[in-house]
Amino acid sequence: MQDHDKNDQVQDAPNHGQRPKHEHPDSTLDSKRMEEFSAELTNADLPDIEEEKSFNPGTLYGWGSILLAIISFFTWPVVLGAASIVFGFVARSRGTNILGLIGIIAGALSLISAFFVIPFLS
């Protein structure tokens, strides 16, 4: 395509900082077209993406401890209350302190009620 056939809307291909093959006699090239600008992307510039947390088995032990403690108030308080306390300690050792502590306290309350409160009320 010849220079006189070019439309004003058509932009020349970038030459990536190299000298043009032919100079236009009536125009000078802008320095912005002769240089390539880029920014380096570092790890600090990346947005913080929250990583998906892996499943903690202590959570399962904690909820199991609470469930056993609740059931122990209605049936087999000695067996299920003791199991609730054990599961609560396992949950605490695996990092879920709150759930484990709730299970331990509820299991202990079930055992206390089975040994000291219920016999006096019957």
C-alpha cells in the first residue's frame, strides 16, 4: 500500500524501537512511538487472594463432641458424656479450641448431672 493510499484512520504497525525503513519527508516521528514502555509485575503488586483453607479434622471432632454431649443429656449420660469429653480433648489438640472446650464442659455437666443431681431427684 502506498503512502498516498493510506487512510488517516489506519495506524502504522509498531516498529518496537527500531528506526523506520523510510522517513516521511514532511513529518517527524514522535519519540513515544520509538520506545516501548512496560512495567514489571512483582509478587508485591499482585492482589491478595485468600487461599482456600484445607479441612481441619479437629472441627469434626469438636462438633462430634458437642453432639455427643447433647445426646448424653437424654440417654446414656456416663458413656456419651465421657466420649464427649474425650472428643473435646482431641478437638483441642487439633486446633479447634472453642468447639473442644464447649464439648468438654457439656460432657462434664452431663456426667455431674448423672452422678449427683439425677439420683437425688428420682
